Amino acid sequence: MPRTHATHHITIVGGGFAGLTAAITAAEAGAKVTVYEAHHTLGGRARTAEGPYKTNEGPHALYKGGPHWTWLKQRGLLGELAPLPPLEAARLRLRHKGTLRRTPPFAMLKLLRRTPEQAPIETDFKTWATAIAGEEAANTAANYSAVAIFHHNPGALSAAFVQERLRRATKLPPEAHYPRGGWASVIDRMAARAWNLGVRVETLARVDTIPDDHGPVIIATSLDAARTLLKDDSLTWPSGRTALLDLAVRTLPRARLLPHSRLRSSGGTPMIGGTSTGDAFAVSDLDAPGWIERFTAQDRTLAPTNEQLIQGQIPIAPHESHADGIARAEELLDLGFPAWRDRITYRNEALANGRTGAVDHPGTSWRDRPRVDRGDDVYLAGDQVAAPGVLSEVSFNSALEAVTLALGIRSRAGLDLKHA
């Protein structure tokens, strides 16, 4: 007999992006909802640090082409987006063979023109891409895709998985957008909508067990936390491991003359007639996976006046150390940010292990990840479960699917997982 969702009480464990998406969706469908969040604030990995430097947990972007974009926009939850000035967009730099360039290698462009349907699931990206454009183009494209994958060896992953993210990351006009004030601004609006819909939110409330007489429960935590909570060792899926670097530096005036010795001590920054070329907007590494971005290029509210906020996320292999990743980040800084060591006002480093979303190896796709429906009215939502999409889209899609199953809704507008 179909459930009458209007009378249900749904429990959601986790108040991040997935948990709030599920809470709003369930409340809009008429269910009573309680959210339990172990932290003192909502947001999960979408939290933005408080204080003068508004950093996210690693670089964050909101992809316009995803289903969550429409959902957020329809509810007035997107808020103001930070536009990227044309001058800053022109300062995107690519490291190739140890030097900076403005455009990708020509052979790499062959791969960017191909659709994700043409890339096979069963073959690794490097093998597939090498057959099309050669080994060098395959390597550079795989390394560039790290901006949307955060894996130390994207070439070893499923060709279909990598190519879809490469296509989205290089699409023109760019799909990546940035909520003004950081991701916390979106979370704050989502939380306000949830409260207005009558959702009960309890923070500093860690859930260790699920009672035997529970109603529908949506576990919207990391997969590691869900595995512990549900005592289910099958809840595993590969993810990335990354070194995170947050850096604030004093703004370098354009065309400022700097002493040659200072520049050389900071890595030999390129000069034009003895004058600094200015800070890059972003430096993408084509020699190895890695990405450094100056987030104040599009949003000046993220750092104090006359300072620039830079964030980097460098994938590292299991045998590499956090220091190895930071060293590679500093190499990119040397290339794209003149005399950055002399300008530092804030620095923070971290190691993120298994916190960058799912990666699919050859022969697997999102359908093979841990399923949303765990049986006995328990459902999963998050970025490593069986739902399609790129980055936060997986959390969003799985949250909607979890609510659909929990409330017995037979149809849902705006998303069809069977054909995604």
C-alpha cells in the first residue's frame, strides 16, 4: 500500500548540502522533518570559515548546468553570484612543461570536442584518449580534469567518468559560478527556508544508533560516517586524497616595479621589462593534477581590503605526504603569483582524505556505487552514493531520490535518474 507522505515524520542525519536539500524537499511534500547535525553549525563541507578570510573546505564552485542550479534558483536560494571580470578571466594560466601558457596544447583540444557518450565506461581515460589524440594530449587533459575530480591519477579512471567532468570544466561560457560570500551564503538561505517550512533542526546532536522503531531515516553524512552508523562494511567507494592550501597575500599593484633579487627568492616570477605581470586568476597544472585559484578575483568580500585570498587543492597519491602536495602548490604559486612569500598575511594547510566525492574506475559508473535505498526505511544521500552528476550534484540528486523513496512519491519533476 503506498505511503501517505503528508503524515510521515522523516529523520535526517547530517545538515550539509545533501541533508538540507532532503529536508526542504520532504517538508515541501508535507512531511514533518527533523535534522540532526553533529557540528555546531550547518553546512558540512559547504561551510565557509568565519572571520576575515572566508575560506571553504577546499576550492568550491557551483556548476550552472546541473539540476541543483534550477532547484536553488526556483526557490530564491542562489542569491547573488560573484561575476568574473573579463580581465581576470584572461589571467587563467596553464603550466605545461614547467612554464606558464595561456592556451592548452592543440592536441588536447581534440578531446574537448568529443561528447561524454563517445567515451567508454570500460576503458581507462588515458588509453582511450591516447588513441584519439596521442599520449601527451591524454596526459594534459587528464591532469586538467583534476579541477573537477581531485584524484592523483585521473588517467587511470573510467574514460566516461573523466570525459564528462572534462567537458563540464572546459565548457564555454564557463559553468562554474561562485556564490558571493562563499558557500555558507547558500547554506544560510537553505537553512532559513527549512526553518520557514517547519523543519526542526538540532545542532551538536550526534546520532550513534538508529532506534528499532524508526520511521524513514535519511543518512546524509560522509560515506565513512554512514558505514559506522549503519555498521555496514559494504559502504565504501574510492575517493581522492588532497593537500589543501589557503593563502592570503597583500595585493600587488599592477605594473609595480619589484627588486630583481626579491623576485628570484620567490621562484623567479616572470617579468615584462622589469615589471610584474600581476597575480594570475588561476593556475592549472597540466604536468600533474593540481589547481590554484585566487577567489578574490571574483569576490572581494572574501578577504580584507588590499588582500587576495588564494585556495589550492592538490591531489596526492597514497604513498605521498601532505608536504609533497604543498610543495607542488608552492611551485604553482611561484609561477603565477609574484613575490607571494613576501606578501603573506594568512596561511592554513590541511589534508583531505576521502572527502572529494566518488571516483569511478574502469568498468564502473554511478550506478555501481552504494545504493540510496538501504532497506528497512533507511536511505543514503551524499557525494559517494548511486546518483549521477558532477561534484555537489551527486549530493543533490541522491537527496531528492532518498526523499522520493522515503515518501513513496511515484513521480518527481525535474529529475529522472533512470535516464541521467
